[in-house]
Amino acid sequence: MAKTLNTPRPVRVRWGDGLPAEVDGEQVEALRESWLVEDRWWEGRPLRRRYWELIGVQGRNLVVFHDLCTGRWYAQGA
């Protein structure tokens, strides 16, 4: 069975000052960028996500997204 690469994993996000303030207990130090993805609108299950590329206080690059259809948060990448 093939393994899917870069599968999103659920995370806990604490919101503050208009952006994620904490991801799975790690505080966010800075925002690199944010973008919106809207795709598959022509299908029965559209994809709507707000992505955030962040820098954690430990210097890690964090890419998370808020699934705007379900309200859940996920980490993308390593």
C-alpha cells in the first residue's frame, strides 16, 4: 500500500489578535504569510482553506490551515 506524502494532521490552535497565537502548545513568534484556497467549487464538496505560514518561538516553520467547511485546524508538512 502506498503512503500519501504530506498528509495534513489535526492540531490544536489558540487564536489571538487576528491570527493563530499558539499551535499544539508552541507559541507563535511571527507570521510569514497567509493565503486562501478555494477549489472544487463545482463539485458537491468544495475545498475552502485559510493557510498560515508561521514561525514558532523555537524557530520552527509552521504551516497550518483552517478548514473553512468543517472548522477544524490541520498542520501541513513536517
